[in-house]
Amino acid sequence: MMIPGGSEIIIIGGGIVGCVAAYVLRRAGHEVLLLERDGLGSGASGAAAGLLAPFGPINGAGAQADLLLQGLARLESLLPEVEDESGIQTHYARTGALRVVFQEKRIARLRKRWENWQPLGWEMYWLTGEEARQQEPCLHPDVCAGIFIPGEAQLDARATVQAFAQAARQRGARFEDGQEVREIIMDRREPERNMERVYGVRLADGRKLACDHLIVATGAWSQALLAPLAALPVTPVRGQMLILENAIRPLHHLIFGYAAYAIPHAEGVLVGATREEVGFTPGVTDEGQAWLKARASRLLPDQAGQSAIRAWSGLRPMTPDTRPLIGPVPGWTNLLLATGHNSVGFLLSALTAEGLRAMLEPVHSAREQEVLRLLQPCLPQRFLTR
């Protein structure tokens, strides 16, 4: 029996993955309730830099390239409609990205990446150090080569979360902030299929809400929530970032190099990001901030000595193979994961949502079949068994 306040689909987690899923599923006609223990985008999504730069993790043609490039394309196709429906601008911009090296001995490795990326069919340009500085005058004079990819982009992370949430609400999805899920309630076993089933969830306020399908999109906190049901290999990785004043010359492009990035921001130059395996320890450190400032000065000499306007950190959900967990949990009929997106949650949010919709519907169009093919390497069964 449906407990009052339940829904056909309950999504746990109000980051970008959960909010995009709520929008896509509601647009397809499903009844959706999203539960978030804090505020929307209060976790990794709210701390994100908003990078839409898929080539960083790509070594060449293959499943990873297909996943990330299609992820970007499908998000880009959704953004205009969501901005129109929500009235919230995501500040999406094809800023273009420069990946640079500082030493002659590094050029061969960068050239190899360039050669591996050529079959992917994207517009990109090999630049000498001088050409790179002509493209971006802020660059350090020691830059000796670079690759410029005009199609890589950025957006405002917090605004994008709010835009998808508002568009989903306007289509009839329900959102409850400040509602922590304390327990996932199991149904009795389905003897004819030898499968377990989720009945619903119990909230911190004692309410129990039933659902036909449960989607867990709680990022780094997924492991603790699912512990009674499945052992998820999702761990937190802290990333510190800061914004530096930029009173000298404007930065025009996304800059990657020296194990960091510097990108244009309305307040100055956003610099990121550390990668620290410190568990769920929040906050920023003097050491982390010093590391970021040193990287910024190395990439952009104008930033040397510039004051930090603000600094923050977020906890990315990491998996052992860096691919997310998207799809049904083996042995369960109605429990799905949408977690472990590492640093590409925004990039893969639309593709994840389309995949969840396809997994919940029995008839698949050619487009849906292609989505399921792209997400095959992300199925939880690679780590989880019955």
C-alpha cells in the first residue's frame, strides 16, 4: 500500500545528477519525488567549477570517449529548453580550452594525445608556445606548446542545479529539501524471481514513503546509505578551489596545465583543484591553498601575488576505475544507482538521466538503445554481484 507522500519514483540526492534525472523522468510522464538532506546543490555539485571539458580523461577513441563526448552533446541539447522553462540562466559558454606544457621534453607526450584525439572528429589546433600566447595573452612565457579545443565549455554549477530543479518542479516533480533518508526499507523477497525489492524509505522525521522505484544519487555518501543492501566502492576525494582577483588582464579560455586549471569567472580567475584522499574531512587548508596559488602563478604570471576572494572545497565521489555507477543493483528489482561520477557529474548528468529513463521503460527507441550502449561500461554489476 502506498504510504501518503510517496511516489512512483523516489530520487535520493539533490545534486546535478538527481535534479537532471528528476527533470528528464518527469518530462517523460513519471511521478517523481526528490529528497535532499540539505539544500539542492549543497554537496559536490555546488562546489564544482562547472567545467564541460571532456578531453582531459580521454586517451583516444573508445568507450570512454563515446561516453564523455555524447554526455556533453546531450547536456548541451537540454540546456536551452531548461533555461527557457525555469527562467534561470546557466551561463553556459563555449569558452574553449587550452592544454599547455612548459618543457620541451613534455611536447612529445602532448603530441601523442593530439594524435590520439584526431579520430574523434572534433575541431582542435596544435599551437606553438608563441601561438598559444597569441590565443591567450595571459599565459606564462615558458609555455612551449599547446592544444586548443574551441568546443569545450563551462557553466555556472549552482545556477544549473537550480535551473533543472525549477524546470522539474514546473513540470510537476516534487522536491523536499532538508529531508534525510535514514533507511531504505526492503520489501519481502519475490520468490518467483529470487530477487529483493525496495518498498520505500524512512526519513529522519520518522515518515515512511513508498515507491515503485528508488534511485540513489547521493554522491560520496552513497556507500553509507547503501551499506545494509550492497557494498558500494564509492569513496570521497576532497577538491579545494579558490577564486583570485584579476585586475590586470581578462582571462578568455579554460587553461589546463601544471596539474591544475585556471578558468574565467565573474569574480576573477577560478583555480582548481586539489585531489586529497582525506575521507569526509571538509574545508580548506593552508597547504592546499598555497598549492593552488603556486599553480595559478605558473600558468598565469598576472596571478602572482593576487589576493584570494574566496576558497572552498567539495567531496567528489570516486570509484576504483573512475567510471560512475549507473543502473540497477544486481539482485534488486527496483533499486538503481546514479552515483560515483568523480569529476564529470555535470558532463554526464543528462546521459545518466536518459539512461535511467530507458532502464525504467520496457520499449526502447533507437536513441534509447544507443544510450544504454554508451552506459554499458557504467553498470554496477562490474563491482556488485548478487
